[in-house]
Amino acid sequence: MESAAVSAAPDPTLDPPLEQLRHLAGELRQLLPGVRDEAAVTVSREATTLTVAFSRLPLPSPQETQRFCEQVRAAIKAIIAVYYLFPKDQGITLRKLVRSATLDIVDDMAQLVEALYINPAQSNPENLIPYNSVWDACQHIPQIPKDNKAAALSVLTKSVDLVKDAHEEMEQAVEECDPYCGLLNDIEEDTSDNHVDEEDILGCPNNRDSYWSEGDQELIIPCLALARASKACLKKIRLSVAENGKKDQVAQLDDIVDISDEISPSVDDLALSIYPPVCPLTVRINSAKLVSVLKKALEITKASHVTPQPEDSWIPLLINAVDHCMNRIKELTQNEVES
């Protein structure tokens, strides 16, 4: 009895049972990127085997073809399984990136198979295009962020770049003072040679449609400022996530990314509405939509862990800047609302 009691005594060098389970869960999750990478390598290998086999004569036998098909199916099912087995508590943002990468692989493999049965036994460059697409998609798998914070930074960086491009295009159009200048110059050369009236050309904007009035140009100024404020908001949000974001705060990071993802499309809508012929009411509506998204993004960021001292933050300054732009746009479009 004494020996049994001694053997049952707890080992002081071991962690408590639940702590051991917590460590095991962490270790298993660390294996997930390796599983993804291995599954992607298998898909790329099968794509190579299939392409080589069906790009020369004689074509594989029915039995060999069946084996090739089964191997491709197994590889694709394995990469899909990696996505479905991905833990949701690791973050929606990261899960979306895994899903997108998985869909790219499946779609590219389907296009490769279609190309091979349309152009079999040929060293056809058209067959190499889908093959290269499969290979590139598989190569992208190891580059997927390893945690939700890294995924959030990746998505936010893309949003910053998109808004930056939209803002630069708006500025360029304003500096040229004629967004359709290149189009009209080409048409003028054609019409001077062929004696064709511009008004007879389908899709050719007339003078009223191709230039900004003085009122339009005045309205564009706060719109540009609003686009610039949008870029500043995204850059500050991204910086806050980079400096203060915590990997275990997946839900808050997902919320920040979700609302920030709406900023770029809203800036695009505003940018399109300033091209002539300008409808001031549309500009006002799109501006208000953008302002609403920006304020919500700033408020969500302010309430999250990435803003440790919200009372001393940059957020109120950006909110004031956004409000100033919107107030000016309202002033300049008030006649349209009242008419």
C-alpha cells in the first residue's frame, strides 16, 4: 500500500493537467503553417506531374490517367481540409487570407486540367499559363501571415496603398484641370483628318461633360482633403496595430480590419463622383458615406487595446479634420439640397 501511495504522488516537475493541455494546444497550432506548406507542395508536385504527362505522346493509359486524377483529387482535398480545420478562434482576418489562398489554388488547378484536355500532347504556351498560376498560388501559401495580428497588418497595408493610389489619381486629375484631356486630344487628331464632328462620336464627352466649372473646382478642394484625411486615418490605424496590437486580441483586431476595409471602396466612390459632369448631390452623399466609415473606424480603434491612452490620442484631431471637410462640402452643396 505504501508503494502504491508513493507511485501516485504528483510529480512536482510537471505542470498542472490543464496547463499541460494549454501547452499542447499551442504546440498543435504551431504545426498548422507546416501542414499548409506541405499540402501546397503536394499540389504543386501533382500539377507538375500532370502537365508533363499530358504534354507529350503517347498519352497516359486509362489506368495511369485514373491514378493521376486520384492523386490530384487527394491533393486538392488535403489543401481544402487545411482551411476547414483552421481554428476560427485564430482570427477571421487570418482565416479569410487562408480561404482566399485556398480558392486560388483550387481554381488554378481546375483551369490547368481544362487546358490540358483542350490542348493535349502539345508543348503549348497556353498550357504553361495555368501551370504557372498553380505554382505561384502554391508558393504564396508559406507567405500567409502566421497570426491574426500579422494578417491584420497585411490587410491594412493593402488598404493604405489603395487609398494612396486613389488620392494620387484625384490630385493628378485636378492638376491637369482636364481629366479627359488625353481622350479628347486623340479624338481631335482623328476628326481633323476625317472631318468628323465630335458630337457624332458615340461616347465622346461634350464640353459641358469634360471640364470642371468654377463651382466644381471649389467643391473638389474639400473632397481632396477628405481623401487625404482617409489616408492619414488608415496609416495611423495601421501604426497603432503594429505598435500596440496583441496577437491574442483577435476579435478586436478583426473589428478594426473589417471597418477599415470599407474605407478604400468609399474613397473610390468619392473619387468617381468628382469627375465631370459633377453632380454635387452625389458628391455630398458619397462624402457623407466616407465620413461615416472613417468615424466608425476611428471610434472602434479608440475603444480597442491598440489605443492605450485614447484621451491623449491623435483620434480627436482626425475626427475634427474629417468634420471640417464634411462641413465645407455641405456648405458648397446646400443649394442642390434645397432645390
